[in-house]
Amino acid sequence: MITIRTYYFPETMEAAYEKLTERRNNAVIGGGGYLKLGSKAIGTAVDLSNLGLDYIKEEEKSFEIGAMTTFAGMMLHEGLNQHFNNLFQRAIEDIVGMQLKNMVTIGATIYSRYGFSDFLTALLVTTTKVKLYKGGWISLNEFLENGPKERDIVEKISIEKTKGFYSFQDLRGSSSDYSILNLALSKEGDHYRIALGARPGRAKLAVKTMAFLEGKELSEEHMEKAGEVLTKEMVFGTNGRGSKEYRRAMGKVLLKKALQEGSIHED
Amino acid sequence: MKIKVTINGKEKELEIAPDDYLSEVLRKEGLLGVKKGCDTESCGLCTIHLEDVAVLSCGTLAAKADGKSITTIEGVREKAEQVRYQLAKRGVDQCGFCAPGTIMSILYLEKVVENPTDEEINRYLKGNFCRCSGYVGQLEAVKSYLEGQKHEVCE
Amino acid sequence: MKYVNDSIKKIDSDALLKGKGVYTDDLAPKDALCIKVVRSPHAFAKITNIDDRLTRKVAGVEMVLTYKDIKRIPFTRAGQCYPELSPYDKFVLDEYVRHVGDDVAIIVAENQKSAEMGAKRLKVTYEVLDPLLDYRKAEGHKTLVHPEEDNFIPVDFVGYDREKNLATEMGFEVGEITQALEDSDVVIKKTYESQAQAQAMMETQRAFSYEDEYGRLVVVSSTQIPFHVRRTLARALDMPMSKIRVIKPRIGGGFGSKQSIHAEFYPALITKMTGKPSKIVYGRKEVFTGTTSRHKMKFDITLGATKEGEILGIEMNALSDTGAYGEHANTTVGAAGKKVLTLYNKVKACSFKGKAVYTNNLPGGALRGFGVTQGTFALESAINELAEALNMDPVKLREMNMIKKGETTPIYNIITKGSGPEPIYMDSCELEACVQKGKALFAWENRKNRIEKDRESQKIKGKARGIGMAIAQQGSGLPNIDMAGATIKLNDDGFFTLLVGATDIGTGSDTILSQIAAEALDVSLDKINIHASDTDVSPFDSGAYASSTTYTSGNAVIEACKNMNSLIIEYGAKVLEENRENISFEKGKIFSKKGKEISLEAFSKKITYSMIHQQLTATGSFVPKKAAPPYMAGFAEVEVDLDTGKVDLLDFVGTVDCGTAINPMLARVQAEGGIVQGIGMALYEEVKVNPKGKLKSNTFMEYKIPTRKDVHTIQVELIEGHDDTGPYGAKSIGEVVINTVPPAIMEAIYQAVGVRIRSLPATPEKVWRAMNTEK
């Protein structure tokens, strides 16, 4: 159970940040849903709902997306789906249900860097930077690796509109379960980006695999070898949903499925 | 703290604690159609509309509803008549515990998706568990309902 | 028939679909004290100290109760008829905790938040003991789950040995099994294991209680068994049954979870002690860890057949994990043999041995199918393996060996209480029709050919498909054990009140019993007001389990209506001044041969206000005298991903012989719902425990029941036969519907990818491992 002593709707980002940093046990509320599952004792809950951060702006070279944009918003946005081959739609589709998708915000998901997150795996294979209120712009990859330098608030993200191909693959038991493993892939020109998440650790870029595939044609041999590189470079673990060995084997499988999709796309 | 909400068309001022979740607050207000089935926002029984968007009231902090409109199953008594008719006709009302939440999701689907496919219907209803009916009958009932609504509009 | 075999909508439908406050928590008094139970974090421990000082400091906390505050009386929580075939091994609170989630202390407060805060602040010190978690090692293990000596069994059933952790041991046999197996050309010897499955009904356990104007304890509970609740509360709380009233309002499902007494103890105790209303609402985690799940069972099966396919002998040895308490241990493991071996009545010999052992796991409890599901999975899987070994079509193998209409097996004489030596014929068995119809609907042969033809092209896509089938039966009530009563009362405006103890748990029994009464009295349905499940008012009914409501309670209703008909004729004769032989009662009117008539309304007014002054009330009772099993055939097509092992059920056809369907629509939904629960059991659901005995699967995030996306095509066909002993020919349908699903799916997986999954569920990793080792 969580406890909150005061609830606060700031009217500006500055006011939000000020309140957040006032006390150690003050916290920013996104959707507020995931919070409930823990047992935090919060002093002041800072709710960003009045800051107009629920938006998706399609510009010429990028998408600018506010931190309070919901998963449902991301999943159903036509412009995003068109540009990114339904990458976000596929990543978000199997999450629980529409109601929860209407509540979960991308800002909260990014800031918390959840291991099980399908969305973060997908986002990681795009060229995305995150605007932190205090810390400024930072690449998503860097943010996921290191977290914020100090307590901060995600204000918005910017996804570059690069021409390419995008794929999301996941493996789960029943359709509302967390992923046993998920994989996202993008190919922008000759350049690959591959992220593996729910390992059960959080999404990470498979840099060696990406380097291996760079410029290579997608033959059976190369796909097989890429799988092996992936298996060696990523760390897999065991939890209730699957064992280390299974995840390791499935990493190869998901990569192959994504690469095959890519080669069909190019044809 | 005090919040001002419009519940099923009626303006109300409610006294809540900052860590109250909407489901409990609504039930305390006598809206007993808001059910609770789990502790992890997984089952959908507590589905309501917040500003016409379907959300889980058990995962929505009541404070978030300040200044907003809430619709519960009690507020759609007339609107949901044909939905009820189709569900009852197919016998998928069963224990009824999933029904209010499921009906709220059906109405939301109807509002935001025109001519939904089976896949889209399941997408919007996926967050509503039902242990009794096996789902297939509910899908049939929803389709019959949407079909019937089309004809009504034509008339 | 006017009302029977009619698919009318449920009579409580409007209230439920409108979201009216008609469930337990909706009815609880606003000022009820709130209860939170502190539960054990250890699988096995002795409580050495409970420090409640911080708890009592929490504003709003009124009471803290531990085992020291409650009179020590052993009882069973099992909802079964008295004397129960269950050990009395539970106390309201005890010094020992025997599973993670076992109750430790009761916190009572003004509101829920305070109760939960108080529970959090309770400091309990335990002497942690070595838990016994592996049921294979339980018998004779040095860890004794029940070291206390004041457990006992109320009925002398064989095999209870507390000091060996044995909750029950039993068996039966027909013929000479060793000989039969020796005479066989082909012998299949395999072990199967089915998992603990959670009932996962949508409404958790909850109950409230208050003291009425006569100082009696009234308990309103989400239960399947009001009468057993009353009896057990009386024992556990050491008070006369006459001082307790139990009422069941609308409830949100049960599936067996509410066939044990759980939540009721706490508010009943608090109200008894304080005189104040109190309530408890279980959280979902609490349901997973603090109630029960399906008994995990392991079966060693040996099957012998001739090479022509005649099954000569079946040997089934079962081991069941009853967990910390022996509630339904005996009856479930028994059912695993008793209602499974009866499918194959042409064998020369069969034998069943069943053992249930105590462990420090979550207690086993009732769940749709009640042992028959586990046994069916095992035997039907073995039969499918036999078909493969014989190179025989599995449908043909069934058709050769399964029980058919009018046939019998001596097993029925062994398992049916009160049966003599006379054979018990399955006169209404439509299993053959189920298999034939199912095979046709499923297009068994064509589908098989299509799958073979497409095998290569599917392989290129990385997929493989396969089909499988299974048969099953269940029971309809419990012969000579579980009775039902019904009373029908004529009111002074020509309408009836139907009083039944039968428990509508969402299935619609209130509706179908009303349909039966309307049919039996030949009046319109709106003339029947049903009032059910109130121990003060209702005639006795064992409750909603053993698929007994339609068959047992339905027959009691018919009996009551028959008696009412006689009364109406008797008094109609007096009112119309006629001889009884000249009176008939039809379509709500009383007629005399001489042309006189009077409406029921006028009649009832007359005999109440003007003349004779008689209250007409009639009661009927019924207990099944013979077994009237429902039967089912299930056919499944799966698609398996060759790389990941993920199994997708594409298509399922279920044909069910339920006798007459009183309400075909409601019967169909039972089948659809049961099939999906079977899919969950086959592919997704598993109660998972960590090495210390703590439940990993204690939320819906971890315990995965099927969602809408997991269900593709399900076709149900009711094969409506007729059982002469059933109400208007009805048997039952509530439980049989889950049994064929797991074995049919496992066989389909084998046909798809050549691996045998013999332990449920068939998760992607399990299938993948099997595919990558059995190469």
C-alpha cells in the first residue's frame, strides 16, 4: 500500500521540479498505476497532468512527444505507425488491456527504466533523445544505461524521422503475460540497431551484433552468425517465466524473425 | 483534500485522502457497480470512463479526477440497454461480476472505433477478464450489439 | 414442454448487468468493523511470540486476536456432507502455521486502512521449521505437517495416518490386473502430472456478519455451501447451529474455491465476541495464498491392449498433494479413479490406488472437475499413447473400448454408495453420439489429411499443426450422499414462492429451477418467485458442487411441485365442491369436469380470506439413487511454433451429453467457459512456488488465466439425450466441460511436433525443451 501526504498539480515545469526536489520522499506521478503495486511512502505527489504534456507532434524531421502521452496514444498514432512500421503498436499491443494503456505514460516508463518494458525495447532502436527538465537532452540509450545524474523529470522525447525498417518481436505465454523475451530491430540505411529486453534485465542495445550485421547481406549464414554473436554478448537470466538457456536460444530466434521480416520488407 | 467531480452527470464535492484510489471513493459514494477483482490492475472489473476514456478506477488516484467527469455503469443505464439485451440473450451475463467493467469497455470501443473488426473488439476488451463465459459468447454478443446499432443509426 | 429446454435469459440478469449492489460487499453495513488477517510468510513454523503493541497504537484498531484468544476446536473447512470424509485438522487460529499464507492473527479496526496498517505493524516471531514441499517425499517424512494430536477423522476412512503425513489412502479393483497386463500385446507404462490450478473466480472470498434482533448470528457470505458453513461455524465457534443463519446473496463465481469455508470464520467470530457487525473482503493475493487450489496429482498408468486394440487392463496409481490441510483430499483423489476408469468398461481388469499426502504447500481444494480432471488428463493421455503404439486412430480406439448406451461396469457397484449387487446401467449414456458428432463437426479425417498435406509448407513458415481428442465423464450429484430440498408456497394472489437451498453461483440455477417449477406446475414463469440459499428459510441443500444443482435440486423442485399439485387438487375440489377425481389443474386454472373453473388467483384469495383458510405449502426432497453421468468428447487443433515451442489452440470442438438441457443457452455457456478454463490448465496456468514454499504466482500478473486473445474458435454442441432419473431428463454439465481439454491438446501437440508433454501446463519452454531433447 502506498501513502501520500499531499497531492500537488503544478502549473509549470519549474514549479514541478521545485516541489519534487523540496523533499527526498516527494515523487512525480505519471499514470499512478504502477505506483500502487509498491509500498512507497510519498510526501508530496507531483502530478504533471496540467502541464499540457499529453501530445504527439509530427514535425518535418522528428516526432516530439510529451511525457504524459499515454501508451494508447503511442499505439494508435497514425503518423508514428506509418513511419515506424507499427513498431510502437506492436510493442504496446499486448500490454494488459486498453484501460491500462490509457493510463500508463511514456515519461514514467522511461524514467523508471523497467526491465519488463516492451516499449523501451522498441524505443531504443530509434534515434531518440530524452529531455530532462534539469539535465537537458540526453540520448535514450545513455539514459537507460546510466539513469539521471540527479533527481529529475522527463519533459518530452524527440524521435528522429529516419527512413528505415522497424520490427518488434516478442515471446510470451498467454497474451497478457509479460514477455519472456522481446527484441526490437531497426535498419536505417546499412546501419542496424538491435535491442533485447525482458532478458529479464532491461532493454539493451546489442552493439556487437549490430556491428557484425553492418553492411552485410542477409544470408542464412549471416543471420545464423548474428544470432551467435547476440547470444554471446547479451546477458540472460532465469525467472518464473523462463530459464536462461531458453532465453538465450530465443534471442537467436527473435533476431532471425526480425531480420527475415526486414529482408521481405526490402524486397 | 477536497475534489470537485462530475459523476454520471451530477456535480459533487468529495472529501478524499491524497492516496485514495478512485474505485474505493466511488464505491463509498454508493456506486456499487464499480467492482474490485484484483490488486494489480489486471482484471478490468473496475473499469469506468474518466473524461470519456476507459480507465481502471483501482489504479487511478482519486485526486487525478479533480475537475473531471466520471461515468460509471450506473450512469449508462439507458445507453447500455441494448448491450445488456445482447449479453443476456447469449447467456454470458453469468455471475455478472465482470459485466459492469466489460460494458464500460464495450461502450468505449463503440465510441472510438467505427466498424471494429473481431481483432479490434478483442483489443478493447482484452483488459476485461471473464472466468465464467469463455469469451466467445461475449464476442458474439458485442458483434450483434454493434450490428444492431448500425441499423438503428440508419433508421 | 413450455419452460424446460427454453433458452430464456437469467432472471437476475438485469440487476447484474446494471451493476446493482447485490453482492456481499455491497450489502455489508457501512459501520461494519473491518478485518485483516495476518498471514504466515513461512511454509512451516511455530509462532513463538506475537507483539501487538504497535498494532494497537494504530488509530482505529479495536482488537487483535491470536490463537491464545480462541477456544481450540479442530474442524474441517471442507464443504461436504456430514460426517465429512475429511480430517478435522484445522483450527480457527493455531500455534503452528503450515503453509505460506496460513492465518496467524486477526486484526479488527474501524476501517480497512487501519486494519491493514495494524496488520503491517504486528510483530510476529516464528521458530521457522523445515518445510515439506515435495509431495513425492511426504509419506513418512521426518517433517510432520500435523504434529498436534487432537486432529481426528469423523468417519473411519481407510488410510488416514497423521503421523505419516497421509491424509488418505484408498483404492478399488476389478478382475485380475496382473493377468490382464500379461495377456496384452502392447503395454504403455507412463507417468503424468497435472499442476495446481487456481480457481480464479472474479469475486474474491468475502463475508460479513451481524447480530439480528433475536441476538442470533447472521453471516452473509460469498459461498457455494451455506448449510455446510452454518454447521462448521457452529462447531468452530462452539455455538449452537440454531443460533446461526447463513445467507448467500449474488456471488461472482466460485468454481470450487467457495466449496470450503474460508472468510466466514473471522467476521462470525468477531461479531460473536463483540455483538457488532464486521466484515472481511479478501484481496486477490490473499485468495491465491490463503485459500486453496486444485490438487496437484501424479499418476503412474499402465495400460495393456491386444494388437487389435482391445484394452485388457488399466492400472492407475495416483499421488495427490493435499497441502497443509486434508479438506478434500479423500474425495478428490477418489474421484480421479472412480469417474475415469468407468469410461472403459470392456476391460478384463482395472485397478486404482490413490494416496493423498500432507505437505506445507497451499491446501488442495475443490476446482471444477474435482480430481476427475486430473485423472482424465492422465488416462486419456495414456490412451492416446496407446493409439499411437497400436498405429490406430485414437477415435477408433475410443469407439472400440468406451462405454456405450445401456452398458455398465462393476465399478459403479463399488463406487456408488448404497448400491447393491444389481448392475447399474448407463441408460442415458450418449458418449457414442458425442464422439460421432464431434468427429463430424471437427471434420476429423479431412483435418488430419489437410494437416499432413500442408506439413511442409507449414514447416517453411516455422509452424506445425496437429490434432488430438479425448473423452470424459463426470457425475450428477452424489448418490445417497448429497440431498436437496425444495418447498413451494402458494401466495394469496395465485403466485408461488419457491424456496430452495440450491446455490446459484452465477451459473443461473435460480433461473433453471424456476423454469422447472413453472413446467411442473404448468403456470407461467412470472408466477414463480425463487428465494434461495438462506439457511433460516431454505430447505436443506448440500450446495453448488458435484454438478448437483440441476439434477438433485431440480428433482427436489419437481417433487415439491408434484405435492403442491396434489394440494391444489385437494383444495380445489373443496372450493369447487367436487370430488377430487373430477378436478384438474392446468395452465394456472382449476377445472372441474362439470364445467366449473376458478383461476389460481381467485382460488388462493378464497382459501386465504373467505373459506377453508389453508396455507398451501409443499416440500420435496431428493437424493440421487444412481449415477447419471454427463459425457463429453473434445477435439483440438493446435499450431506449434517450431522455433519457440509456443502452442496456439486454433480450434476446439466439444460435444456434451448433458441429458435434457433445461436452458440450452446457459448450458452452452457452461461448456464454453469450462473449455477455456481447460485451455488455461493445458497451456498457461500454474501455481508456482519458490524453494521456500512461497507462492510466486500470487497475482494475475504472474498467474495467467486465458484472455480473449488466447481464445480462437470454440464450437459447442449439446447432445441432448434423456435420463429417466433426471428432472425432465436432465443430467448435469457444470464440471465435465473442462476434462477433455488438456489431454486433447497434449495429443495435438504430439501430432504436431512429435513430443509428449506429460506434465501440465505445456509452456513454450517446456515444449521447446522437449523438441530439442527428443530429437
